[in-house]
Amino acid sequence: MSEPSASARIEIAAPAQRVYELITDLVNLGTWNSECRRARWVGEIKEPRRGARFVGSNRNGARRWSTRCTVTAAEPGRAFAYHVRAAGVIDVAVWRFDLTPTDEGCLVEQKTWDTRGPLMRVVAGWATNVPDRVSHNTANMATTLENLKLVAERR
């Protein structure tokens, strides 16, 4: 896969399995994620498994939008990734969390690849009030991972 368009990483003093469970707990996702406020499983598979689908509800200030996501990797304690589409058919992005055990807990890397075409980048910039998605994602990922760390280390 190509280089991600944005990424962030953080050391968390919690086992990789616990952090994975937080990342894949869609009901409580909004407690630590900076843009996705909530998500819910849709379709027959209602757990983090390759092929499972979920709807994410996102917010940036007063702007709100939803996306449809398909899980592309679900390796407990190691990786969780999903492909994001708008309106169920328009490519938006691929998101991935990689977890690597360390002596103190785990290293968490969050990455995203922007898969939108040029026209969709303009339309999405207006719809989400985020004209520079790369800078926005980079800042949000740092905040998201800091929040994840607080929740994971509190347990």
C-alpha cells in the first residue's frame, strides 16, 4: 500500500488486546474519537470481522455527516482497518490502526489514505467544512490517540 496521507502514533501503557477492544467498541467510540461521534454495526455481522459493515456519524463544529464503512482487517490485538464510503458508493478513505506490543503496553499507529477523487475532495471540503483534510486528519489523529490513551490507561 502507498504511504498514508496522514498518520499518528502513541505509546499506551495498556495491553494491545485491551486497546483493540476499545478501538472496535463502536458503541463507545465517541468517548475518545475526535470526529466520529458514534457508530453502529449494520448488516448480518455485528462484530469486528473482515467484511462487517458499520455506519459512522461524524461531526466537525455544526457540520454533520455519515459514512458507510466495511471492515478490511480485524486482527485482535494487532490491527483494525476499514474502507469508508459516502452515500454507500463514493470512495472516501481507508483507515487503519496497527498495534504493536511493547514492554510497557503497546504502540498504536493510526493511518489514513484519502481515496477521494478531485471533485469529491472539493464537495467533501464544503460538506464537512474541512478544505484541508490532510492537516485536519493529522491534528485529529493526535487528539484521538491522546484520548484513547487516557481511556485505555484509566481501566
